[in-house]
Amino acid sequence: MCGITGFWQPDGCSHDEGAAVGRAMADALATRGPDDVGVWVDDTAGVALAHRRLSVLDLSPAGHQPMVSPSGRYVIAYNGEIYNHLELRAELDKIGAGETAPFRWRGHADTETLLAAFDVWGIEATLKKAVGMFAFALWDRRTRTLTLARDRMGEKPLYYGWVKGALVFGSELKALRAFPGFDQAIDRGALALFLRHNYVPAPWSIYENIWKLPQASFVQFACHPDTAKPQAAGRGDVRTYWSLPTVAEQGQINPWAGSEQEAREELERLLRQSIRGQMLADVPLGAFLSGGIDSSTVVALMQAMSDRPVKTFTVGFHEARYNEATHAKAVAQHLGTDHTELYVTPVEAQAVIPRLPHLYDEPFADSSQIPTFLVAQLARRHVTVALSGDGGDELFGGYNRYFWASRIWRWLGPTPHTLRKGLAYGLTRLSPSAWNKVFSAVAFLLPARLRYGNLGDKLHKLAGLLQAASAEDVYYFLVSQWKHPERLVFGSSEPATVLTERQQWPRLKDFESRMMYLDQRSYLPDDILVKVDRAAMGVSLETRVPLLDHRLVEFAWRVPPAMKIRAGQGKWLLRQVLYRYVPRDLVERPKMGFGVPIDAWLRGPLREWAEDLLAEDRLRREGYLDSSPIRKKWQEHLSGHRNWVYPLWTVLMFQAWLDATRGAVHGC
């Protein structure tokens, strides 16, 4: 895990100038790679590649980057891990032995393997062979072409765009802001998207003319034959080398034909294959453990394949409705892991908030970013690499919205609109907090699977859903914080995204599968994986996500929906694997999520901070957001009449980010 950055300056640059700028851009990513820094410059082309290294494989100088391929043709700045790189090396050795001689490897870094593969197979063919998480910038010295590429599921980030005519790129926006003359305006359309989703979805970024490279894609910028300058402008011709829409569609056309027992065996085989590959490291390794289905499955299989106790980490909270530490401890004790837990006070958790704008680098408002950072910080005291259980919900139907949305639409579709309005009125007569009190008094009468947390908020969401015109509208409502953000952001209109371009969706038979597909294209790469990557890299910790091995993803799409969601409960097949290692009573409980009581904090210790950021005169002066609806929600939240924590947190995170980066933003 590292940080990459660089630029292509069409007017060229001296070697010293290119090295200085590249070093400044790389230093902005210091926490992504504290162990080493390198800059490579082609002054005749005006290209610089820079790299910050977190040493995980091959700790020797042989792993130094940027690195040149054996032929001398390619130079790479690379961030990630290729888990099958030893298999690729063996294949390359056979090819080399058949023609001339085996490769003379300088070390055992996967970067060196990638470069040799590019020399032999070319770029796209190598991408298709590689199993892993990665983002890289590759300069072809022969054709003067720059290639930017990203892994299949979007685990590793990569931004790129144009500043003063130069093509710039990097793992995070802070590296791009370090390029001389950076003065990009805020993209108001992207800001509207952020207020809707809590994150800025790919391919957009918060800045104009700066984009995120989408998952499973690469883009190339070639040298113009006459001017020797980059030939393409704008986003470039972005191409995919692996298609999730095709995988999803083909999975339903050619579903798993074996028995449930055979499906369980195949899933466990694939999980073991993925986890075994991701346990490869030359530094201490551990895992996050919440005690839920996903992380418990990953840790259980890690422990089954390890000859020593796996190091596991959990952060706990004294507020019972947010605390999973007791469950994690029980699972850890059963599996025999070397478990570390840390109970965090509200003051310690709140102390993370001022760091969030720098950590996340563009507006990001999933409040579980706070405990995610805390558990990463805890793990980094003991290990350099941590595996996580992310991805299980999206692959195997774990989110409550998959059950709620389907049930809601089955009821809504044939229900007269006047009846819907009446029901909506009744649901909003009680505040969410009042509904929660009612529910807590009778919860013991209900089966465990119906004991939802924060029921009041869910009932108020249901009231809004009663206006939906289609099943897809139900989903879109559930993933939207501000329902009409273009009314909130002055001068904005929302750009198209994966969620709105419905004509490009794969043909999937059931609504639950469509929701899982959309989450894998949007919420997973743009929220969940961003949250984990920035939190972990902020403390120089590499995270790996075994459930997102693309071979496992392809299998999950062949699994029939009935093996994912059954009897109102998700992840059925994944649970069957876990039950082999952990008694079901240790992991069976209502889904809790990974949060902190931001709603209460905004009414208490964070009130003054929030009031300053949401001040009417301040919002008016900055000129981005209409203060009226924001102030209305803020007052309703303070009074306890409504819980508007999610839409308010999006505004607060934008305001805090704007404050932190004000000096880098001009012409807005």
C-alpha cells in the first residue's frame, strides 16, 4: 500500500524542476508511504512519476519506486498488492526459459512482476490476469503514452485531471493540490451529488476538471505526433478490462446449478483461496473484527489457516446501541485469536472530527468514518496490514434496505395514492425518538430479526417513500440524504451517475439483485472502500478486503437470490460457511452498523462547532448553499422534533472541508 502521484507537463520541464514538484506532490501523501520516497523524471517529455512507499512485500531497496521494467520500456508508480504475482512470475519464467533464459528478478516485489508482465503480455492482458487491488501510473517511453489504471472493485483510489494545461494524477486530491498553480473551482454539480449520497460518486470529484478513474478501468493519454503534448483532453477514453454489468447479467443467465451444500463448499474454497493470498506479507498482519457475519467469517478462516493466533482488533463504545465490542470479544475467544479491544470515550471519538477534512481530502460524510479511523489507529500500533470483512453486504444481500425496499414496493405498488398520503401523515405524527421509545417497550415481544435499531428514523423514511413511482425510485430514495440537492446548491444540476443512467443497467430479474448491483457500482467503491482506505492510510496501515476478490464476486453473482436472502435475512450462504467455525448464537443478532451517536453529539458537545459552520451569514457569504432549508433542519434537530443527523452531517462535512482547504480553492 502506497501513494502515487505525478504529472505530464506539455511544455516540458527541467529535471530539477520536475523532481522538486514531484517530491512536493508525493510528500502530500506521506502517511500513505512513510518508509521511502522516489521521483522519476523524463525531462524531455515533461513527465514526472512520484511514489511514497509503505513497505509490505520485499522490504529491501529492490522494491523502490518508481521502477523501470526489465526492457527499460515502462516506468511505473504503483499502489496496491497483486496477490497472484508469484503465479504470474512462474508463468513468466516458463516463457523466458522457452525463448532465452529465465527472468533475472532483482527482488520479490509484485511491482517488478507487473512490469515484467507488461513487457511480455502488454497492459490490458496483464490487467486481466492480475488478482488484487491496485492503482498505477505507467509511462511508456517508446510510444510516449501515459496509462492510468485501477482495480476491478475500486479498492485503491486514483484521481486525475488538468491543471494549467498539465495532466496531473494522484492517490488523493491533496497531491494534486500540491501542483503549482492549482486553482480548480468547486464543481457545484458534484457538490449536489455529495449532498445526496454522503460522497462524491465516480467519475466526478469535488473539483472541476478533476475526475476519479472508475473501478475496473484504465485510460491512456498519448503524445501528439506533431506537438509532443498529451493528445486527449477532458476525461480521456476510459476503457474497462472487466465488466461488473456483464458479470452480473451472465451470472443470472448461467446460475449455480449445484446443490446448496455444493455452493457452500465452493464459497468456502474461494474464501480460503482469497484469504490465503491476502495473508502474504513481510510485515505483521491482523484483522478488524466486529463480531458480525463478514468480519467473523474472514477471521475464522484466517485462524483456520494460521499456525499462530491471528491478531484481531475492535473498538468499543460505552453507548450500548453502538457497541459491538462484546460480540467481537466472544467470537475472538471462541476462535482463539490474539484480541485487542479499546473502549473509546465520546471525547476521544469527537477529537477525530477536526482531522476528517484532511484525512478524507474531499467532502465525505459517512459518520462511521470516525470509528473506522479509531480501529485503524488501534491496529496500526500492532500490525502494518489488516484484513477487513467489507463487501459481504453488497455481495450476499446483507443491508436492511434490500428487505425493506422489496417489501415496501410490493405493498406500495397497488396501494391508492390517497391512502399512502394518510399513512405518511400518521407515521410523522410521532417524532423518531418517540417511535423509538414505543418500540423499545415492546421489542421483547418480537423475533430477533425484527428488532431493528433506530426504528423511528426508518418509519419517517417510510413516510417519504410513499410517493415513489417505481421500485427503483424506492431504492434511490433510500440512498439519498437530501432528496432535492440541486435546490440547495446555488447554480447546480446533478450530473448523471450509475444510479440515474438506468438504460445502462444490466438485465437482472429481481429487485434485490438490482440493488446489490447498484451498491457494488456506487456505495461500495465510493463510500465503504473510500472510508476504509483513507482512515487506514491516515495512520499508514494497509487494509485488504478478501471478499472482493473478483473470482469470489463472479461466483456471488451466480448464486441464486434464494441462497442470499432467505426468510427475511441476508447473507444466508455466507452464514452457512461461518457456522462451521462459530456457533450461530455468537453472531446472530440485528444488524447494528458501525456508528457513533452523532445525532446526540450535535445537540450537546458538538453544538457550538456545528452552529458556527451552519451560521446563516456564513452560508450566505460563502455562496454555495441555501441557508433556509439547512437552518430549518438544524432547528428541528436541536428541538428533538426530528432527527436530521444524516443530511446535516453532509453539510457539516462540506463546510469543515471548505474551511480546511480554503487556501487551495479559488475562482469558485
